[in-house]
Amino acid sequence: MGIPLIQQVKIASYIVGKKLSGQSRYPLAMMLEPLFQCNLACAGCGKIDHPKDILQKRMSVEDALSAVDECDAPVVSIPGGEPLIHKDLPQIVQGIIAREKFVYLCTNAILLPKHIDEYTPSPYFTWSIHLDGLEKRHDASVCMDGVFDKAVTAIKLALSRGFRVTINCTLFNNEPTEEIADFFDFAMSLGIEGITVSPGYSYQHAPRQDVFLGRTESKQLFRDIFRLGKERKSKWVFNQSSMFLDFIAGNQSYQCTPWSNPTYNIFGWQKPCYLLVDEGYAKTYKELMEDTEWDKYGVGINPKCDNCMAHCGFEGSAVNDTFAHPLRAARVATFGPRTDGAMAPDLPVMYGERADATAVHIPISAIQRRSATPGVDAGH
């Protein structure tokens, strides 16, 4: 894993402490969204579909740090919107680092050169730069030419200043396997710490629905990528657990653990997770954990969840499995995910067992993407 030893040890100690205390639901990482406004309008983003007055709202430093204290997760990821638009973000980051929590500042990097002097290198601070592929692919993903070059320049600048740097990458449909492998090779050649990768989740409010992958397509895509990486003997380093990589390659049947990655934004604590944007909000973290009807969400439980394989929902499941089966996890870490043979079965669809169900009983594995046009639901 592309995670420094100090971070591995602190997170492992935190998890062991939670397990010894008998807690079954606890956060591993917290999503802190201090604003929704962005300087891009990406095709697959469901976070910027708000009126102007909402996009102009900013979370206060006090509210941000209070939420961090309330949740007490060892890792805080700061997405958006574009966080660097927030003028008080350096104070928020400094406050989180002072609490010895690991901060991943997620940015498209357009504003990074302008603001880099406001931040100081630290083992607790990482620039997480958004890159979805090589130049043509990434610029198409973010719907603006020239962004790839700006991001690469910013990565080199941050590395030259001694910062920890990762890239976060979302893969959408029609991605050529060799092109993704080339992109991963290029990313590692920059000297970054690691890659965070995830299949795209089909936000209901995303301006384009034809860009998203179905579950079976996702698994096969990642199998093909990992297989090619082994054939090339590429030295890819991922900023994720080996069991999550095994999951997205179709070798594990995990249910998501949404409470492992709670989200706090300008509306409050988002129910139940970072990705479902219309389920309401809790006023406090305690209320989120105690009053959210967690059993109404998950693959095969809620139609909104069925196409999701995102790391914010399933990394926690993978980490739990790692602790439960350390030898198996070590084997996957050593040899990589299996890329052939039968895939692990999908979780059963249980809509028909719920009194409030409205969905029909269709196996998830049978759901395929039809040919779609921009702006039309791709039917995953």
C-alpha cells in the first residue's frame, strides 16, 4: 500500500481499540465538504447541482473542526466542490493536523500553485490530485481542455516542495484497458505516493448518466487492468487496502459499510453516505449514527445502492475483512487480485422482502449498460 508506516500504525491501533471496546460501527475516514462550489463542471459530478446561494455558502473554521472532533475519525478527506476556493481552508487544515489526524485535500489542482505557500509539508497532510486518465481522457472527464497539464504541473510542484502527493482516479465506461495501464504507469513515474481508484458512482444529479459503469462491467474492467499490469510487471502502488482491490476485481462479495466514511457538509451530517445526496441530514454525528436507518441501504437492499462499488462505501468493509482474515489479505497484497476464474456472487436482491419495496426482482449480475446518448440514463 502507498501509505506511510506511521499512518498504518495509527489507523491499525485505532481499529484495534474500537474492536476491543466492542464497537461495531465506527468511522475510518471522514468526508469534510466545506463548500460545494467548484471551478469545473465535470460530467459525472453530483455535488455541484445546487442553486447559486448554496454554492456560495462556506463552512466556518469552527464548524469544521467541531465536526472533526465530534466524529474523531483518524483520517479526514476534504473534497468539495473545489476546496481551494475556500479562503479559510488553510486554517481548517492546520487545525486538523494539530489534532494529529491525517488530511487528504482533494483538489483538481488548478488553484494549487496559487495557494501552495499557505500549506506546510507534514506526515499528516497529503495533496490528493484528481486525475481520471491521460490528457485526452482527463480533459474530457472534467469537460475542459488544459486541466490535465495544469494538474501534472501542480503535482511536480508539490513534490518538489516536499509534500505527500497521491492521485484520485475515477474510472468510467468505454475506458480502454491499455490506456488506463499507461496512465497508471505515467502517474507512478511522477513520483507520487500512490493511486486511489474507484468505479464511477451514478449520481442522480450528474449531468451525464451515460458515463457510468455497471457492476459486472466494473469488475471485468479492473480484472483486465490488473492482468495487464502483471503482464507489464508495472509497479503500481495503490493508496487502498489490497482487499478493496480484490473486491473491485470481482473476487469478494462485500456489503458496504456507509458509517465507516461519514460526511459533514454545509447542510450537516449527510445520510447515509457521501454519494446519496437526497436522503436527508442529521444535526449531530451522534444523531447520524444512532438514528440513520442503516438497514435500508446497501447492495440488493436499496436500488440506489446497487450500482455502487465506490471506495467510500466498501473500503471499510475491505479493512474489516483484512482484520478478520490477515493471511488472505497478505496473499492478495503479495500476488495482487485474481484476474481470472469465476467472480464472487453478487449479494442477493431483497427488494421483494420489504414492505415499502417498489423495485422488481432482477439479479444484479443481469443488469447491463445499454447504448446511451448524453444526458440519458444508461440503465445500469
